Amino acid sequence: MSSPLQLGFQDASSLIMSEFHQFHDYSMSFIILITIIIVYTLIILILNTPTHWKFTEKQQIELWWTISPSFILIALAIPSINLLYFMDEGNNPDITVKTIGHQWYWSYEIWDNNRIEIDSYMTNLEDINQNGLPRLLEVDNRLTIPYNTNIRIITSSTDVIHAWSLPTLGLKMDAVPGRLNQMFININRTGIFYGQCSEICGANHSFMPIVIESVNNETYFSWCNNNLPE
């Protein structure tokens, strides 16, 4: 989860988020370069007023600032399209998890060898104070999944539009009533990852935390056995 006074993204815990980091740095290089050029041009125009009209009426500068943005857009479009394709591409998922948004909690269905259903509510304030858990982020039932495993996430909702979002994994998908949206993840390490509903879904919108616990296969199978329907 994020920390106080943090700048930038959370540490990447999936390949998708690592790609986001690289594309962000790549895009920022263009933004910084454009900003330097514009500021430099403005300083020249302010300090050298007599040449102002000669500078702005040259045909070469008109041609330059018309063509250069096209090349910049192409340079940004190609890696962004590749990243969008990579996010939607999922091959042979080992586990399918259905996340369903409610007002105001999440429920999960895991479709593996058996069907597991759990409801995930925000932990009350008393338990948080006693156990030192993060406020507004911890839940009573964490979604437990194995790491280094191809997992398909299917999102939907029973009432209004929600959004299932975990920044450190690079995940954000709307949960729309009557519609199924899907995304794919492969967590590259064990740990506990926090997120929240990022769609303004009603009065208790800020009380819909999401918690994923990434574990090894043995711990995952043990968790599944403990949560099988009776």
C-alpha cells in the first residue's frame, strides 16, 4: 500500500505494473523535453522583444511545430498500444476469480476444482485499533491467491457501478451491473496488497477496501480447503 509523503507509484508486484512504470518514465522524458523547449522559447521572446515578430512569422517554425507533435504522438502510441494489448492478453488461466461489487462490500467466487464463495467487508475500527491494522484498508476475509500463477479476474456488480482497483498490481476494472469485464494478473511475489473501490458508488464508497494475499501453492490449497462450502 502507499505510505505517507510518498511520491510516484507503489512498488510493482506484477509484470503489468512494471510495464506501467517503464511507460510512465518513457512518457515523462517527452514531457520534460517539451517543457524545456517551451520555457526556453518563452524566455527568448520575453528578453529579446525586437526579434519577436521575426521569430514567430518564420515558415520554418510553423512547419516544425506542426510536424513534430505528429512524431511525438506516434512515439507514444506504439508502446501504449502494445501495453494495452498485453493487459488484455491472457493465455490459459490456471484460476478464475469472479469479483462482485455490492453496496458496500465485495464478494468473491473462485472457480477452480471447487467453487469457493466469500464476502469481504471492511474490518471494524475496534479490531483495527487492537491489532494495528491499516485503517479503512483491512478486511475480514482476504482474497488469497497463489503467486507466479496466471489468474483471470472477472468483475461484475449487483447494484451500481463499482471499480476493482489495486495500484501495486496495475489493476483497475469497472464492475458494471449486468456485464462481465475481465483482466489477467500474475503476481510475482508473496505479500499482502491493498486497494479500494475507485468509482464513486454511494454514501459508503470509501468503505469498500480490497485486500489480496499472495501465497505459495501449499498455503493456497490449505486456504481453499478451509473455505470449501459445507
